[in-house]
Amino acid sequence: MADAPRAPRYYEDIVVGERTRTGSFAFTRDSIVAFATQYDPQPMHLSEAGGKASFFKRQIASGWQTVGVTMRMMVEAHPFGATPLIGLQIDEIKFPKPVYPGDSVTAEMEIVEKRVSKSRPDTGLLKGRTITVNQDGQQVLSQIWTILMPVRNPAT
């Protein structure tokens, strides 16, 4: 079923403290191996045996896969309605716990800061803290994003 049409949101519509929660994503052994084969071909991602021989003692997903999955889930959550989720930078990425085959993750972004760009008054800058957790509520990823937002009524 297709998403219902969404209205665009603007900088003025966003409030500090606003939160967006995502749906979930299940990591399978096959999805972990497929991602690793193409983008992060390290032994702990490519096979159970490689994982067992690693620091982690079992197969894990690439942190970059977790970042990509989090981005997809957040885009699908439409935090800004029809306005695209446009990243300017990631100020911080932390991987406090690995993601394992069989784990299911969800994410939540909280807007922690907002300001209008000094050089482009038609552009708002949002800072969002995005936390990804596994099915047990354990944090597997934290990020701080700077996001570009259109300003509805820029100062002239």
C-alpha cells in the first residue's frame, strides 16, 4: 500500500525536542553477507567462521550497514513530511554494540537544535540526535546529524 500524500514541512514547523520514530528492520545473515561483500569485505561480516575468529567472537553486521539501514528507516518515517531528509554533515557516529544476524533494529531522531543559516537565510539547519536500538532496547548506533531545511519565509 502506498503512503498517503504528505505535505512538506519547513524550518518554522520544526520544534526542538520533536521526535520521530521509525519502523523496524531485521538483519539476516544473507543481508549482512551481501552488504559486506559489496562494501565492507571483512571476515567478521562475511561468515560465521570469520566472526568466530574475530574480536567479536561471532558474525556481526558492518557498522556502515547499520548507518545505511538507519537512514533508510528514517527516510521512510517521513520526519519532514514531503520535504526530503537532506544531510549536511554527521557530527558524530558511535557504535556502542554490534548488530548480529537475527537482530531487529528501530531508530528515533530527536531535534536538539535549530538555527537559520547565516550565509543562506532561505536555509534552516537542524541538529538531530539519532539513536538506533536492537530488539532488546540496547543502543547499537548513535549519530548527530546536521540537516538542511527550507525556510518558508526567509528574512530579506
